[in-house]
Amino acid sequence: MPAGRPIGSLDKRTSRSTELFGPHVDEAIKTLREIAASSVANNSDRIAACKIICEYGLGKPIQPTEVGGPGGQPIQHEVTINWCAPAGKQ
């Protein structure tokens, strides 16, 4: 039997958070939708509300990172080995 929690089970913190905040999720989403659709809210609040709705509804977009050498060429590796005689033996 593997050590630790069974796969898919929640840890104590996640369980407690779900217990405390779970009942308020629908109201929070409704509030975000109202802010996003409001003509009275300022643009930064509307954008923030839309961003939160999209990130939680669709997942945060992946930030691609391209790593390469100059001009997009492969990274060149160089390994230098310096052999040294043991102390006292030269």
C-alpha cells in the first residue's frame, strides 16, 4: 500500500477551504458577472472581473518559454575537464 493520502483525496487545508468557501462560490460568480456587465463599474474592475471568470472557467493560459542560443539556434554546450595530479604526486 502506498504511503500518504489516497489519490484524488483532498488534504486538510483544501477540505477546510472547500467547507468554508464552497457555499459562497455561486454568489461570488454572480457578483463577478454583475461587475463585468456593469456600466457603472470602472474599466479596471470590469477587466479584473472578466479575467477572474475566464481564468477559473477556462484555466490560466500557458506561458510558453522558448530557450535557445543566438538567433534561435540550439544552445551550444562546452565541457572542459582539467585533470589534476593527486596532492603530493607530481
